[in-house]
Amino acid sequence: MSEPSFQDLRADDFVLESLPDEVLASMERRDRELVDLPFIDVGLESLVADVQAWRPGQRIRVAFLGGNTELHESIESATREITEIANIILDFRDDDGSFRTWSITDTGYGAEIRISFDQGGYFSLVGTDSIDPRIGLPHHPVGGAPHQRTLNLGGFHLARPNGWEGTVRHEFLHALSFHHEHQNMRGPCEAAFRWDDDPDYRPTRDARGAYVVDPEGRRPGIYTYLSGYPNGWPRSKVDHNLRTATDGRSLMAGPFDPASVMLYRFPALFYRSNPSPCAPAGDGQHLSDGDKRALRLLYPAAQPHVEAIELRRERLADLLDPVESDADEGLESGLQRGSTFARELASRLRQERDAISHPDARPGNRAT
């Protein structure tokens, strides 16, 4: 489906964040492989964290495509609310103090998070997907290869919208492996959303193609509403972006947090009731206590917790690809040791381990 034109947008239109279709397709393929991996005895929750999160204490390089110094400084400043909590370093600057930039002709990773302003909307790849070249298609603008965008703040170089700091924090939490709060399997949103039309709803569109209330006052449901202007989403895309995740993608979120900066404020017609248990309680600008708890869980500072994560990741690498291990444990899934996906994942986990042992290693070295 072609991208809709946004020149007729009104203040009450609701445009949902979404990655390009080819990126979503590659993520879904990877997720299917991920849930088939052996979970060993640490469980699915730890496996997901180890695969998609960065390592505690890691230095993650951030680079810009476009924008001026004042914009770069503002974005860097907005992320400090995150790095004040998490044991992670977001490094925006080169050695001379200037802001790091990247290019669509790059062949090596100049940064792990590659920001752009020239694509439509706001989106980010999740965690280490930004250095996974299997995410996206090679000749497309968004993906995990060195020449592709990983985090987009569309139009920020022209004008920043109201609440832009919250948007920056939301997208950077995605880049640190957070998912949307409305997809938290421990939350109420799956049951609280109005997925289907009111009974006997007559599909009714305005002049722009947006689905609206019909002449009898019956409302479109989420599937119908998002299929019209300005989103134009098929049912499968609604499912990926809104339905509750049951494959482990949301497990690290902890208890449902209505104050999270990762929870959208949806239009009233999305909810079955008013007030809704899925409605946000926060301002959408600042990290909630739950956001801070999750950051400390994923990126702890206490050395015993860091060492436990490192040991678990090393064991996972040895189980996935026993080339460097004498381990003889059996695997619990049908995925055989030494499969291409398992070997690639083990290789990345070992590269990250080596980057900590040798701080000048790339990508994403750890600060000393």
C-alpha cells in the first residue's frame, strides 16, 4: 500500500508510529527464529533481554544524518533523563567534541544508533536490531546495515512538535530495547481496545478517506479506523503494532505501567470504556517510575548484577554455537546447534564480550 499524503492532516487526526513494511517483515522472521531458540534454564525473559538489549555499561555511539548543532544538542539533552538512570552511555560526539554524523554511503558501522529526520513519522529499531544487517532490505532507507537509518524523527530539522522531548525519549527507549506498553502481556489493553466496529456500522469516510462515525452515530473499530486515512494499515499491520505480544517481545516490561512514556494516548474510540484501564496516566514527556525500574533491570550498575548478565550471555553463546565450548547439554527446541541463525547470534554475543575486554573494539564498545 502506498504511503498516504499528510498535507491534509488535521489536529485531531491520529498518526501511529510504524516501521516500514519490509522492516517489520524481517523482524517477524527474526522473532519466529528467536522463539524457537533453546531457552536453557534462564527462561524466555532473560533470553529476550540478552538478545535484544545492549550490555550494561556499553558505550553506544549515536550519529546524525542532517539537522544542525542546536537540534543535535537538544536531542542529546533530552536523552540525559535516560542515561542518568541506566548504566549505559549514549555517545553523540566525536573525539574533537563535534556531533557525530553518518552517511548513506557508509560501509562500516560509524554508529549503533543512526538518526535521520527525512523519513515520514517517528520510529526506531529495537535494541541491537540496529546492527543486524538482516533487518530491512539492503537498498531500502531503514534497517540494520551501516548505511541505513535506525531512528527517525521526521521533520524535526524543520520544526519540532509540541512535546518533542517525550517523542525523543520514547524513540530512544525503543533503541534501548523497550517495546510499547500497550502490548505488555501483563496489561489490560488487549481486552480494553475496541477492535471491531459497532454493530451495524455503515462504513463512512470523510473527503480525505478517513473513517468516521456513521449517520446513526455508530463508530468504526480499530481495524476499520486504521485502514483509512492517514494510516492506511492492513489488518496484519494493526496486529503487529497493537495486539498484545505473546512471543516474549514485551516480557521485560514488568507490570503494566499506565504512566510509562511508552504508552500512547489513543483516540477515545479505541477504548471500550471511559475511563479506560489502558488510558495513560502520565504526561507522555518524562520517564515514569516503571520506566526507570525497567532501565535499572536491563542496565544495572551493581557489579554482581552485571556479572550475572555477562555469565548468562556467555553461556547462551556457548549453547547456540559450541565451537568454543565443551558443553554437551541437549537443546530443548527443534533448532539444531550450529544453525545459521544460532551461529550468527553467538558470534554477535562474543563480539560484544570482546568489545568489553578490548574497549577500542567496534561496534558499540564499552567506555572505560
